[in-house]
Amino acid sequence: MADKIFRVNMSDLSASVEEVPSGWMGLGGRGLTSTVVAAEVEPTCHPLGAGNKLVIAPGLLSGTQAANSGRLSCGAKSPLTGTIKEANSGGTSAQMLAKHGVKALIIEGLPQADKWYGLQVSAKGVTILEETELVGCGNYEVVEKLNSRFGDKCAVITIGPAGEMKLTAANISVKDPGSRLRSCGRGGLGAVLGAKRIKFIAIEATDAKVDIAKPEAFQQAGRAFAKALVDNPISQALGQYGTNVLVNIINEAGGLPTRNFTSGQFAGHESISGETMHDIIVERGGRPKHNCHPGCVINCSQIYPGKDKKYLTSGFEYESIWAMGADCCVDNLDHIAEADHLMDDLGLDTIETSVA
Ligand code: SF4
């Protein structure tokens, strides 16, 4: 069971391991990150100042065999909205943190020196490392180099140049099982990590198991839950066309954000729809079904190749496609995919950037 809080204070570069307060034991993911921010962050603090805290938490069932339980939640006072913000993503970090027994990682304070740091997480706690090599690097390069440094199976949370520059559209990126990127997108939380001068968090790979009090009952409930997900027609549509299945549906309903939100229907909707995306991926030998973390039974992600049939982007979501497509009057999926790849590398959120 995840029963430890790992706390890092960047002001004095210290790290500690704490017991989880009893009131937080039944919480995980978004519920936990928002509760910690509400309890520990002064509402009037500057989001990029020493008073803000970035809280990272796996879900309650992360690290177990429960289907779709590997999402990671990040929370802080947002530099974009000034309020409590939560953003979450897939990737391998949530499951790895939970297997190390980490209920939440809380990062507070600001370093005194003009230096950058990386955090290395294991079951014993957090080690703060000075970092120079990866500063200024895009997220793809960061993941590649951390794979060499810590091994291919380590989990990685990182910020790109946008986070280093503390842009309010900066996201927090999370390595997926194929060493590609998923994003905790909204609210500029990458800027909070950048303000704390943390370029990456590397989580040691482990095969440790999360303790289950009643394994048989858990397995039985897990099977019923997975079956309910797999049998649901919405899950099946998501597995076939990804979240981009929504383009045609929402366009038909008149709610597709188009031309900077001045219209709800886009003439080029067919060219950027989930159905078209599926056909392009199949024709180019990509993967129309893909999971953002091990144990997902829906597989709404996909690997989208370019015209040269090489990897271009993955996790090509409805939100990115309406934002960089219909809302910007772009009706070419390859162009949107190229922009998606660039933004993943820079660590920029596709929605916040496109609607800015
Ligand atoms: S691949 Fe899609 S359905 Fe599966 S966990 Fe990730 S976001 Fe959810």
C-alpha cells in the first residue's frame, strides 16, 4: 500500500519521508493533490514563489492489477488561473511511485542558487541531484538521456524549455511505456516545476508489489470492472478512433470549437476526424490502438506515423486536434501532428497555446 509522503524542500535542498495523515489515507490522485494544495498552500502566494507547492500523486489503485489505474495527478496553485489546478496523464510514473509506497510527492520552496536540479526517487526517498547536461533540452532528448543514465525502465517526469522559461502554457511531461510522452497539460504546472528549478524527476524501476488485503476479492472485483469497461460501447469507440471520435459528433451538434470559438462547425471536420485519423494510421503502418500506461483495457491512444511511415506523434487527442485544427482553421492532420510533436518536445500544452 502506498503509505508514505515524500517531501522535498528546494529552499534548503532537503528531502524527508513522512507518514500519511489519517485524513488523507482514503484519497488518491486528484482528490489528494487538491486536498494537499488546499491544506498547505497559502491562497494568496505567488504561484511561482516559494510558497507554492507542487504535489504529485498516483491514483488510489495505481500499482495494482486494476484496469486503467495508472494515471498520475499533479496539483498546485496555477500560474495561469491563480486557483488550485489539477492536471493528469498516463505514463509509467504513477505505477512506479505507488510500487515504491509513495502516496504523494510534495515539492516546496525555491532554491537559493542559480542552478538546476533533478530528483531521483526510490523506495528509500528522494535524492536531489545538480543538473547541467539536460538544461535547455527538449523532452524527447531528456527521456532518451535519462534512459541511458538510469535504465530503460525508469519512470520519468520532465519539463521542456517552456517549463524552464516558466511559461503559463508549460506542461509537465511523463514518459510512457514506449519512452514517448504524455502530458499533464492544463494550468501551466510545468512553470511551477521550472520555478523550483527541477528539470526532471526520475523514478527508479521496481517490480515491487502493492499489498492487497484481500487478493481474491480484489481480483474478482478487478475482473468485473475490466469487463464493464471493455463491454461499454463508448470504450469500444474510443479504442477504435481515440478521443478524436468526438470531432464528427461534436461538429454535427454544432459545438466544435472553430475559428477561435466564433463557430461550432468546421468545414474541414472530415479531414481531421477520428475516422480519417484511423485510416491514415492503418495505411502508414502505425498503431490505431495503444495504451498510455500498462493495464489500460480501453486503448484510446494511438501511434501516428508521418508520410515517411516513421513515428510522428502519439496520444493524438481530440483536444489537441480541435485546438490546433478547427479552432485555428487547419484541416490537415499531418500538420497538426507535427505541431503536436513539437509541443510535446517543448513541453507546451496544445490547448493553452492554441487558444492564447
Ligand atoms: S490510453 Fe486512453 S483510455 Fe487508456 S488509460 Fe490512457 S487515456 Fe485512459
